[in-house]
Amino acid sequence: MTWTVEALNDGHKLDGFDCGNDDITAWLRHHAHHAVRQGTRTYVAVGSENSVVGYFSLAPHLIERNDVTRSLGRGAPRQIPAILLAKLAIDRRTQGRGFGSELLIVALTTIIEAARAAGGKLVVVDAIDEAAAEFYKRHDFIPVPHNQLRLVQKLSTIAAVLGVPWP
């Protein structure tokens, strides 16, 4: 499948998107444009005829040092600057083909580019369920203590894996 990633705009066809989770699908269709005006950035993977086949949303975030493992929080201020990977979803017609991993790489690359300019130490993900948490664990995200659906990864680790300079 050929696709490109673009910042969400009014020209994207959202009505045909269905990731299989009603809440995540509805968020893109009905709330993503408003969230952009509130500071969240949403990017869509666009396939043929400007149809959306996946998306991810990013937002600036702070995570409490006490909410992460000791090794991640060591030397950090009380609140650690981070970027929240708020949403990542794939249309059900493209699921099961590795597209989610490809879109995650694009999202993480976008995060690294933003963090090089604005700073930050971690990427935070709130998985919607255990299956999503397992997906992120396979990509080296670490669950935080006391909440197995919240996962983190150091920006420096992501940059090293992607082979991009940090900071």
C-alpha cells in the first residue's frame, strides 16, 4: 500500500475510517479538528483518493518523576517533560500487515524532530487495552509502575534506534 503522512486538514476524508474501536474512530471523525486548535497535533496516513488509512496524535506532556521507574526518573525534575503519543490507530482494512509498526516509526520520527527543537526526555503512551500495550512493549516501551497501560520510552533511546542525532 502506498501512503503519505500529512497534518490533518479539512480536505481529508474521515468518514470511511474505522479502526474497530468506536471511541478511537469517533475521536478522529468528531474531535480531532477541535483538539488541533487546543494544542494536539494529529497526522493522518493518506492512501488513495485522500482516504485516511491511519492516524496518530501528539501533545506536549509532563509525567511525574514518581510515576516512572527509578532509572528513568533519576536526575529529572519533579515533572519530566515528555511528548504524549495520544492516539495511534490503523483502519481495520489495513490491520495485520505491519502498517501499525510503520506508522509508529513515522510518529516516533516526528516526535524526535519536535523534541530536538523543544526538548523533552520521554515519550508517553496510554494504551487502550492489553493488546495495544503488548504492541508498544514489542517496540521497547516500558510500562510504568502501578499502571501497565501507561508506557514510556526515553527519547534518546528512540533516536538511537532510528539512527538520528540526539539532542
